[in-house]
Amino acid sequence: MSRKVVRTSKFRHVFGQALKADQCYDDIRISQMTWDSNFCSVNPKFVAMIVDASGGGAFMVLPLSKTGRIDMSYPTVCGHTGPVLDIEFCPHNDNIIASGSEDCSVMIWEIPDSGLTTSLTDPVVKLDGHSKRVGILSWHPTAHNVLMSLLTSTICPCTAARRARRGWDTCPRGAWRSTNVKSPGNSTNSMRGNVSP
């Protein structure tokens, strides 16, 4: 006679509890664009989400403390002419975020400490030079101001911006380096690497 034995597990009686509505983010129009990015980025100060926008691409940046129902008129970051495909906070400065778009550009934005009070339309730095849509962004984890952007199969590492007392400077176009990356398959879904600035 065989008896069914229940496998013991330390997680057998562990249950999650959903947060209350006032501790969640509610009524945000998340983008319906299909792409392989996360559509959000979080750091110790802010959470950013790509949202639906007419006439171009936009994303919303909320302070972590602003939870509950988000009004549809909440200010957005909306400088791209095409849908935003990826956003990434800088690991060295919590107020800096990069966005890549279907309009073949990468933009660097500076978010005020208190969050957005009006829509942000002018980037601090705009990096043009891609011939195809920019789908994946990744900041270098240890080198300051180095951002990699990925189109279909080409990575373009570039010193995106240097913070100086007088403001932001972009790297010269001639300083860009392009490297062809061969991925196993037709597309690359993520990237990590060490790029010397």
C-alpha cells in the first residue's frame, strides 16, 4: 500500500499580504508599446514609469512617498517625438535619468529634488547619432557619466555628460565608439559590461 507523502517545505505556510490602496500607485496609464524593457526604473528617491502619451513619448517620475491615486494631469517628462522604449536612473546621482526612444535619440534629464511640479520638455543633454530606435539603456556601474545605449545589435558607449560647475557638457561626436555585438539569436534583450570611459 502506497501513501502519498507531502513534501516538507519551510515556505509551505508563507502567505503574502497585499498593500493597502493608499500605499500603491493607482491610475497610471502605463505604455502599451510592446518592447523588451521593464517600463519602469526605481532608485532611493524616485520611481519612473513609461506612460501613454499623444504626440510622442513620455514618462512619469514620482517621489517614492507619493502613493495612492495619481491624477491624470500629473506632470510628465515629455521631450521625445516617438514612444519612449527604456528609462534608466543613473547609479551615481539619484536625480539623473536617461531615456531612449523610437525617435533614435537618447536624452538625459535632471529631476528636481522635490519631484516634478510642471512637465519637463527640455533635456539637459540630447544624444543624437543612432540610426535606429534606442531600445535598451545601461549606465556603467562604476565609471561616472558613462551610458551605453543599444539599438538592434550595436552598442554605443559614450561619456554622456560631465557635471561641471558651469553646467553640463556633452561628449564630442568624435569621441563616440561603436562596437558590434553578436548575440545568440536575432535580438539582444539586455546588456551589461565594463566600458572604460
